[in-house]
Amino acid sequence: MLCIGTFTTSCIYSSQPSTNYKIVEFDLQRFSQEKTEEATPKRKEESRQKGQVAKSAEVNSAFVILSAFLALKMIGPYIYTELTMFMRFMFTDFSTTDFTIDGMQVILINFIIVFLKTSLPIMLVIMVISVAVGFLQVGFVFSTEALMPKFDRINPLSGITKLFSKRSLVELVKSLLKVGIIGYFIIRFVINETGKIPELINADLFDTLQYVGSLIVNLAFQIGGVMLVLAAIDYFYQWWEHNQSLKMSKQEIKEELKQTDGNPQLKGKIKERQRAMAMQRMMEEVPKATVIVTNPTHFAVAIKYDSTMSAPEVVAKGQDFLAERIKSLARENKVVIVENKPLARTLYASVDIGGSVPPELYQAVAEVLAHVYRLKKRLS
């Protein structure tokens, strides 16, 4: 077998020596487009800002049903009392009064009061539980992108595509399973309770209503428990599907890194330009230096000092080729060059460009500056 590597990978399989070659080509670029990598934190945050989060509507439905019927069971006697009093008013007190506008107002006001007193507690429980469950699932997410108009939502072709998509098929299977499982529990419950129905024939109205109410609440709890199990399964599926949808290809990760950290080539050019500008500024300071301290061949440090400065400053320094450039520029501008190997090495290693000479080197630098001043005085 002979493999040739270029932009694509080609493998030549030989069944006979030097004859009948079969060439198989693999395009390596295709593998870079496969979404096999976990989403980056930046990708997850962008998805969250768009309102795309892992959330199961089944969890909300299960908790809402359980909380509503639990509240109904707890305040059931109170609701029964309020409704009984309203019905007694309608069939006794109101039936003996004249049918007037004032009378209708009384009925309407009483009806609104009874409705609020009986239904408002349950509605408040449902609202609080719904908000709490939604917050526990996804936290606080505020996004208006889902409300923005998009023309592809009213596109018939797009709608047909979504209708026969993988997600639609999964939702259909989930709905059928939910209906089948819940229907099975309802049928089983009804069959188990059917034998007790004849006992209600001789029971009074209150006992019958109490039994039917208890029956409905128990059935609701069973359905809610089944829905809670299905909701847990659905939540983990939604979480898995959301993570799968956020997966990225290797190329997408590279592009994101370029956007986050910048293009490496561009960053390299920027750094190169910055170094060139810093070098130019440093070389512009050499003619203004008081003295150049050298190694004499490997290091060169330009020192500047005048009476207004608290301490001498290193305005330029370089090694090897750069040291030669500093010395050449110093000769052109008649800056004194002094050879002092220990001082040149120490200044190059310990003082940055633009930094002041440390106190422990004051004496050595002062001797060099004194030599420079004597030399200039002699020449003048």
C-alpha cells in the first residue's frame, strides 16, 4: 500500500506488483466541518442571550398540575363553603326580591367576589410554581429575539420542512407515549374505582360530592406523578439535545479564537510594528545621550544626565548587532563612548529603557560621567 499526502490523502492499493492501482481519496477538509467539539463558553453565552436554553415544558406542566390539585385539596372545604353560601343566596334571598337593575348589580358583585375568593388562591399558586420551576430550569433569561419578526416563520416551505423534521418526529413520539401512558393509568384507576360507584346511590349529596372530589384529586395526583417522571426524562433529553445543537466544528472553534484573541498573523504584524516603533524611539534618544557605556563589542548602554534630573537614566541599550548600531549612531553625533565591561553588563541586565540608574551603581556611573565631563572640557 502506498499513501500520498497532499491537500487530500490518497492511498494506492496494489493487488499485483506495479499494475492495477486503485486510488481512494479522502478530503481531510470535510472532517474539520463536522460538529464534534463541545461548545465553548462564548457559544453557550451567545445562545443564552438569544433565549436558546435547555428547558422542558413537561416539567412545568407536571408541577403546575400537582400544585393546583394540592391547593385545591387544601382549600377544598373553604371553596365548598363559599359556593354553598352563594347558591343559598341565589335560591333563597334573591328569589324573593324583585328583578331590578339594582338586584342584578348585587348578583354580579357577589359573583365576582365569590369567583375571586375561590379561584384567586389557586391561580396564585399556579403562577408562583410556574415561575419558580422556570427559574430553576434556566435561571434569569431576558431576550427579545424570539419576538422579532422573521419571514421564514410564515414561509410554507420552511413550515413543511419543520413539520417533517427530526425534532417534530421526536415531539410526536413523545406526545403519543405520554398520551398512552397517562391513558393507561386513567383506565386502570377507573376500573379499580368502578365497583364503588353503586354504593353512592343511597348516599346523600354532600357525601357524594366529597367522594367524587376525592376521586378526582387522587386521579390528578397519580397523573401528576406519572407526568413528573416523564418530565424528568424529557428534561434530560432537552438538555442533551441542546448541547448537541451547540456543538461546534474545529473550524468554528478556530474562527472564534481568531475573533476573541485576534488573528495570529495580524497580532504578529502589530507586535512587529510596535517593536519597530519602540526601536525607532530608542534610537532617536541616542544622540541626546551623555555617554555610551560598552562591553566593548557585545553590549552598549546609552546614559543621559543633566542637572535637572534626580538620577542618570538609561535611554537606550542593545546587544550585538543593536549595540553596534548604537555605537555607530553615537559616533555620528559625537557622543562619548566609554568602555566599562562590568558596568555595561550590569546596566543592560538590571535597568529597563527609560529607567533610572539604581543607587548601588551611582558611584560607578558618576566616575564615568566625570571622565566624560573632563574629556569634553579638555576638547573645548
